[in-house]
Amino acid sequence: MKRNYFSFLLLACPLMMKAQNIKLITLDPGHFHAALIQKSMYPQVDPTVHVYAEESRDLKLHLEKIDGYNKRTAEPTAWKENVYTGKDFFIKMIAEKKGNVVVLAGNNRLKTNYILESVRNGFHVFADKPMAVDTKGFEQLKLAFNEAKKKGVQLYDIMNERFEISPRLRNTSLALIAVGIIALVAGLFNLKLSHDHVDQTRFWIVLLHNSVFFAMVTVASIFILAATSLAQGGWIVAYRRVPEAIGANMWLFGGIAVVVLLSIVYFFQIDGHNPIFHWVHPHGDAILEGKKAFLNPTMFTAFTVITVALWSYFGFKFRAISLAQDLAPKGKTKLYFYNMKVAALFLVVFCLTMMSTTPWLWVMSIDAHWYSTLFSWYNFASSFVSGMAMIMLWVVYLKNQGNLKIVNKEHIHDLGKFLFAFSVFWTYLWFSQFMLIWYANIPEETTYFKVRMQGPYSIIFYANFIINFIMPILILMARPSKRNYFTVTFMAMIIVFGHWLDFFQMEMPGPLGAHWHLGWYEIGIFAGFIGLFIFAVSKSLAKHSLVTSNNPLLKETIIHQS
């Protein structure tokens, strides 16, 4: 984790903040985390640091790192390292007591003993993870925390803003992925053995439904990053790493969508006809022939590949800029303003893809005889509120796990307001699209809604309205509900499922007609994608600190009030 922890320690430890003369001791440095604490100077901290360790390559690297900070061009530090390298270095440190804060990083085998003895001798201890590596060490660590309480000293994890994937979360995600794989394999066997055209079509449309939905939810997180960057929204800085982690996986979910979409276009046909994208084989259909300049395999492939490539690039770019800003000299805003330029560029790309061509090609072209000028906006609203709900779920989960300490109920309230507002916005577009077509009463337009409102999909159509509008407006309208962790978590889960159903009723009627299913295969594939989403995002979150540093709006987000 490449960032300065100590600034957060000063914020997190009121006792240390009050100290007028904090004197650092670096004990047996075995990891660069120890050096990162000295990346900046602090008025409360004595510039002379006492280092106790045997001669080793780790010690040499540590001192070189500190020397690099001292000699850098931008905001150089002024640390003075007093080094003792005798074999009795630990006993010497205890006896001399030339500092009051012991910094421990690396050397996990000995670390727990160092912690316990340091605390017993009245030192504050800041250590990186893991503090213990076995049962004996764990028992020692419990003793150390008890001793720290008795002595009135701090025993603090300097990596507390680093997310660790819990066994429960990992196992849950892997179990869901396994369910998805089983469903996929069973679907493949059924596809190979069955001569039923409905079964064959069902296999591919379910994959299209889920891959497109998760790709659009993922790009929605990138859009949120871009929009809040340009708006200079300080409130999101507290949990900015969550949408960054989601957006960084655009390559994965976008890549799956590309494979599924192009496989359908180029390899799926029944009796010379593509049951999902009818425009692939127009067969003299006048309407499809008239749209051939846009709806053809070459154009579809080019738009799809370029779109996903651009989305993936920006997903990586936003995360890379954020991580680079963590390492930038304090007070420097070059990367902050560069991020705003990238955000502005992304929004242009987003408008030319998500707000126009992409939903037309991936979803609307399934019903190629029908069109709606509001369709892309409708897709955007559905994807945006789903993306916001995903962010809400991750933020609440991380908060409940003891992470994201600077996130408060005001931040949760803000997310709740977005869930409520964009549920209403989705409903506005949903009704507007329907109203204009109903009012016109043109057969080729009204057919789209007739099959969904009056046919076998009517239960999905009205459930969609209840889940995505009635429930959010009744539950999230009240201010207290948007600040209640259980309520917002429940509603976020409901909203994600509701808009998954929304995409279901957009995509299924065209290829399957009255022969739709919502059975083991649909639920299994959905579970697999959920598991993959949890696994991929959690891996991304675990790689870096959950809190950005050096962001000019960090102070604003810490003191944020609605």
C-alpha cells in the first residue's frame, strides 16, 4: 500500500495529537511500510528517528528510502536517522528509551513479541499487518492489548484503512461463482443435447442479459467518478475507492459482454436465422434492410469493441490517477486538476456511447422493428441507480467491517438521496417512453408495450414498477430511512434486483416471445455474476488503501454534514 499512514494516525489518535514531542523509533524494519510513515514531516514529531536493527539488506533499503525523501526536489523531508546495529538491538532499545513511538513493519515471525515487550515497557506501538501469524502469537497479541490498556499507551494497526477479504466474503463469492459455473455447464449440455429452438435461444439471451447488465452497472460507477470529479463533490472522497474498484473491473465485465455479444452475432443461428439479433440475417425484410447501414455485424463489432476498450481505459485511468495522488507531495494539486480533465473527456465518450449508441446496439436492436428516442436515457437511468446501489452496498459493508472510519451517516444519507432521486428519475423516463408511444397509437411502436403489459410478461412489467418506484418512494422518502444502515442496505439490494428485472423485460420478449423462463438457469447465471462481481471488486479493494490521501477535498469529506 503506497501511501502515508501517519497523517491518519494523527487524526485517529487524539492522545498523540496532544503530544508536543513525538519521538519515533523504527524497530527492525522489514517492509517499506516503516519508511512510508516518514514520507512527510509533522510539527508534532521530532525529526530525529532512532533505528534499532541488525545489519541487513532490509535496513539498507529502509535508510535509502528515507534518504530519498530527504533529497527529493519537491517538499524534501529533514529526517535524521540514528542507527544502532548491534545484535542486542532490541534490549538496547528498551534500555535507552530514546523515543516514545515504536514503528514495526515486516518481520512477522518476531513482530508479536516485539509488540508485547514494547507495550510492557511503556512504548506506543504502530505496527503493520499481520500483527500475529499463529495461535501463540495471537495469545501474545491479546496480552499486548490488555497491557496497552493498563499502561495507557496506543497499540495501533497502521494498515487499518486496508481492506482484507474475510473468509466468509471470499467463500460466499466463490460459492456463487460455482453456482454460476454449474448453471452454465448444465446450460451447455442442454444446448448440445436439445433440439428445441427455445432452449437454444434461452441459453444465449440469459448470458446476454447478465453480461450487459453488469457491464452497464460497472460503467455507471466510472460515470459517478467523472461527474463528481467535475462537480468537485467532496462528499464522495470518503469512499471514492469503492467506485474506483468497481470501475477498474470494467475490462472484466465489459470483456465478458464483448465475448457473449459477438458470439451471438457470429455463431448463433437457427435455420439461417439469428433468433436474438434478427438484423444479422434480414432476408429481405424492408425495415431491417433500411437499418443495415447501422445494424450490421461489422458496425456492431467496431462499436462494441471500441466502446468497451474506452470504458476500460478510463476505469484504469481514474484509479491510477487517484493512487498517484496518494504519493504526490502534500498540497500539490496537479493530479487533482488532471483528473478533472480526464473526467471531462470521459463524459464526452460516455455521451457518445452509453447515452446513445450502446443501448441501441446491445438492447434495443433485439426488437429491431421498434425504436424509442428515449431508450438510451432510460437505460442510463436504470444503470445509474443500480451502480449507486452497488456502491451503497459496498460502503455499508466496509463500514460494518470496521473500515472507512471517516464515513458517517451524512455520507450514507447522501447515497440514500441519490437512490431515491434516481428511482424517481427512472420512473419519469419509464412513463415518458410509454406515454409518448401510447399517445401516438402507432402499431409498430405500441406492440413493444402490448406484449409486456398484456401478455405473459405482465407480472414482470408491473413488478418492475412496484420494485423500482413504489418501494423506493415509500421507504426512502423519509429522512431517517436514508440514514439507517439496514434500510439502505435492504433497498439497495431490492433496487439492484429490480433493475436486473428491468433489463430482463427489455431483452426476453423479443427472442423468446411467450416461452420465457425465470428458473434455475436464469437465477444460477445471475448468482454467478453476483459472485464474480463480489470477488473481483473485493480483490481490487484489498490492493490499496480504502481512503485517498492528498486529495484537496479530504478535509471537506471528513467534516461533511448534509
